[in-house]
Amino acid sequence: MTYPISGACQCGQVTYQLNSAPIGVFACHCKECQKLATGPFSVTALIAADQIEFHGQLKEWGRMADSGNRNHAMFCPDCGNRIYHFNPDDTSTVKLKLKPVEFEVQEVFKPQAHVWVSEKVDWYQIPEGVKVIDKQP
């Protein structure tokens, strides 16, 4: 994979440039991620904060996660797409929600593990050979 790669929100107002590979990519099955994704799970790429650049206006919203950590979300105020999440107590990483649509870079965002499978919907089958974690890794 050649870096940087880039992506944008649905309306294009917020863009990002990712300068190196994610630390890890996870499919999260917790109830909050199901709401976020409007599906059975959301895919999150854990990124070193100094390896990604964001451009455009962002709006912030926060909540306490089940883990006890603060979870803040940055999103596009125009189209509403979630861009990334972060813990304000640890700003060394961001949890990128947007994925690039270019086919040749989609493999970068293939989940390496499925987390919070204790809250997984019954009808979704996790692919064989993928690491499964009952709750928080």
C-alpha cells in the first residue's frame, strides 16, 4: 500500500489524509456502534493522531462509554457523517470512522478482529479465522 491515502465525508466538506497504515482495524458490535452504523457493527481504524490530517469544519459530541472512558465524536455539521472518535484523556490516537471509497485501498480497512461480540446481533456470522473478543480488547 502506498501512502498517503485520502477520504471525505458524504458532502465533501471534511476531508482527511492518512499518512501511514492504521495501528489496527476493528469491527465493533456494541449497541452504541450498531446505532452509529445503523447496522450490525461499525468498522473503526485506530490511527496514530500524528499520522492523519483533517480539513474542514467539524462539530463535536461526547458521551461516557461502557468501558468508563470518555468517547467524543467529530462529525461534519453539513452532512452529519461521523469522521472520527477520540478519548479526550488520551489524544495520541483517533478512531477513524470514514473509509475511502477507492477500491484499491479498501483492504486497509478490513477488520482484524471483532470486538464486543457479546452484544452481536444473532443473524450476523463473523467470518472464520477472524479474532473474536467478547467485550473491550
